[in-house]
Amino acid sequence: MIDENVIRIDSLSKSYATGNGDTIRALDEVALNVRANDFICIVGPSGCGKSTLLRIVAGLEHASAGSVHYRDTMHTGPTREIGMVFQEYSLLPWRNVLDNVGLGMEFAGTPVSERLRVSRSFLKLVGMEKFERAFPHELSGGMQQRVAIARSLANNPDVLLMDEPFGALDAHTRILLQKELLRIWEKNRKTILFVTHSVDEAIYLADRIVVMSGRPGRILEVMELDQPRPRDRSNAQYGKMATQILDILEKEVSSSV
Ligand code: ADP
């Protein structure tokens, strides 16, 4: 039978050995099916394993138990089909914007003319086409993150993993980029797994919100959101959902201190 899920996470657990011989259990029996074009946000208390989960799905780390399948194939290492955007802007400081965006294509041996064409089209998509010759240190955090998003999209991944991509930005830029990301996602449908500690951000963006427990991270709830976008933060339903998620998280945090 063909699996409709783009990503299937089964009974995934992860433990880390610490330097003093202890074990930290970061994730416990996490199971999640991600369908094509899903926009999933993962929220949970700090340290509950959200980034670990994303890194395992990216193939940057191995699970201690359980599995991740990407389109029916057991996923064991990084692949071009799964791209990642980190919180730190992660651009190469010695490369200009255009060369940063073309990096993955350069590794893949894409001819220069095609690389430039694709890089420029994604820079345009994120509104950075006027800055192609600029170097990362000449750009604000928000601009760098736009470039990082363009770089990920230029590799044409099937799935985009985003680990607190707007976490280091000021509130105004963050709201602006949330809007931009939805516009880009609507134009350029990707399956997105987005980690955030902001409940507001999750409600603004997601089709489904995965609420995780404190460490070891387990999935407590998966909430479906069917309000049309763009979502109105002053809407009563929006506020009700935020209260509901914050209540769950508050209980989690208070039971772990
Ligand atoms: P979150 O993203 O939810 O804040 P993380 O996934 O970063 O949480 O971390 C989950 C837990 O695993 C934390 O307690 C963290 O200290 C621990 N951890 C993460 N990476 C490592 C590592 N490489 N070695 C040891 N412990 C780690």
C-alpha cells in the first residue's frame, strides 16, 4: 500500500549520554504522521526535545529507538528532499547573498546559469533581490533569515524543517516574516514542520499544532486548526485556542518544577 504520509514518525525515542555517565531522555515514543503540504507547528516547554526531533527528521542525528520514514523509505541521513532553516541565520559570512542562496545547487553541480536564475527567483520571492551582492554582516537579522529561507527553498526540498526560525527577531519583524512565510508557502507549497515556543506564532501559522510534554518530550495533543488564513489575532477563537494550549503547557511546566 502506498503511504500518503510524507513523513512518518514511529515510536521515536532519543537519549543522550552525558559526560558524567548519566542519561538524558530527550524524546519518548513520539509518533506523528505528516501529510503532503501540511503546515505543522510543534510547541512545548523549553528543553522538551523539539529541536532534537527536528534534527532526527533532518537526518542530522540518529534516534535511540523508533524510526522516521520519508515517503515510505526508512530515513537515516541528510537528504536534499528535506531542508532545514535554523534559528541562527547560518549564512556563510564570506559569501555574498547570491552565492549563499546558490550553495546547495553548487554542491549538487547545477550549471552556473541555472544556479543564478534559480537563486535570483527565490531572492525575489523573499523580497531580497536588491541585496544579491551584499554580505551577511551588512544585513539585519530579518534580512538574513529571508536569505536563509531563500537558500532552503532554492534546493527545492519536499519538506522544510524550521527550528525557531524567527526566535531571534524583534516582535515586529517576526510578525512580518510570519506573514511572508505564509505567502511563500501558499505560492510554493511545501510540507513544513516548524518548531516554535510561541503559541501565538503556532496558531497564526499552522494547520495542526503538536503540543509536547516536558522532557522527555511526548506528544500530548495534536490540534487541528481550520480557520481561514490570514488569521485574525483579535478573533475570539484565536484567543480561546491560545488559552487552551497555554493551559496545557502551564500544567506541564508546573509538574516538572
Ligand atoms: P528544545 O528544542 O525543546 O528546547 P532540545 O531538543 O534542544 O530541546 O533538547 C532536549 C534535551 O536534550 C535537553 O535537555 C538538552 O539539554 C538535551 N540535549 C540536546 N542535545 C544534546 C546533546 N547533543 N548532548 C546531550 N544532551 C543534549
